[in-house]
Amino acid sequence: MLPREFVHDTIILGNKPSASIHYTFAGGNGVCKNPRRLVVFLNGLMTDKSTWLPVMAGIIRKGRGTGFPSLLAYDRYGQGLTEDGDPQDEGQEKGRGHDVSDIVQDLHQLLVQISNDRLDSSLDRLALMFVANSIGCVIARLYAERYPGSVSALLLLDSMMANSDFDWWPDPDAEDFNVEELPADVTMEILREQRAKFAAIFAPDVINKEGLDRRNLTELFPYSDRPQLKGPEGKGPLLIVVGHDPERFALESLKARFWVNFVSVIGRRTDPE
């Protein structure tokens, strides 16, 4: 059973008045109400806000005695309970109408309106924190970069590697491919099959349900460890990066070493302390 504090509603963004977005909100209380804190949950590409509701419910239940921050999760255009597509996609080639930059702009507009409507506050008076998964981490990073000083903390869970074409496995048909480097239980056919399956889902040019164009991600994010992010008062925001479990993931995928390296460098985008 979901907490009574949950409010499920739709909102029309001022910059896109022909479509609505579905969101779930819970107003903070207790010690977390002043100064006002807003935790925003950002979905991955293949999930919607329903995956965050148990997390939000747990925060509320644990904080009923001491207080909890305001919580917000939403479905982007074309996701989950948001049935409307992005108005910007109209007249464009399918799946090529909007990119992560556009999502960040929409997110900012959403936060401005939620701050006014639900918290009776301007956005710049809130302590803003992002909890994000997969491509949601990319959105969080770009938001913190585009709106310096606005984000106090980021929790990035299994962030996607934006500066990559996702062609991580060795190509068995390449001239310099060495079959002896394969693990004993991996054949060339298995490798070909895995490369094809992964590319069909994750390659940047693959069209997805929400119509997000990912082809320019390497241009938006040429580096994992820069530029430096600026939080409130000119300091770097609190940045926590959680990657895949190294032992379990190593058993499941040959690309684990790429993730280990990625997770180790992304933390450089904020102050060391």
C-alpha cells in the first residue's frame, strides 16, 4: 500500500502547453522541511517512475518520526503514465525529435512549476538532489552542468557511459582479433550473438519508445571526468556513484572492466572532499 502522502497528478509545462506529464509528489515534513529539500528521481530509458515509488515509500515511512524531504518522480513524455509524446517530436522523423538537452530543459521547467505549485517556493531557494538510474544519470549530470549552483547532491546508480558507442566487445570478424583471448566458455558465435543483441537494444541510433534521440550523446558528454560540476556556494555537489557489483557483473558480462574504469573517473566531476 502506498503512503497517504503521495500525490499523483498531471502537469502541463509552460514551454509545451499541448501535452501533459504524469508525476508523483510527496511534500516533506519535520527537520527536512526547513531548509526545503527536494529529491528528484530520474528514470532510465526502459523504466518509468513506478520503479521509484517503493523507494519513495520507504523514505517516507522511515522519516515519519524525524522528517523526510519532499520527493518527486515523473514520467517523461512517452513514458509510463505520460501518454503524450513530446510535442517537439511532431513533424520530425520518428525517434529523432528531441535529445537529452531538451529533456533537461523540460526538467527545469517542471521543477520551476512544482516548486511554485507544491512547495510555494522559487526553485532557487530549494536544496535540490537527484537520484538517477542509467540514462537518468546522464540527465542529472547535464542538468547540474547547465544550471550551475542549483544541485546540492547527485546519487548516480548504474550510470550509462554517455561518451561511448556501446561497441565494447571484441569484434570476432576484425583482422586483429585474437581468438585465444576469449574465455574458455565463450565461442566466436556466442560473441557475435551477444554483440548483435546488445547493439539492437543499446546502440545510440536505435529508436526507443519515448522517442529520445541519443545519437549526439558523445558530443554532449565527450569526457566522463569533466567539466567540474558546481553546487551551491561555488562548491562541488555531493556526488555518489554506485556501479554494478563487480563480482556478479564480471560473471555476466565481458564489459565489466569498462564499467570499473568509468565509475572510477566520473567522481572527479566534483570536489575531492
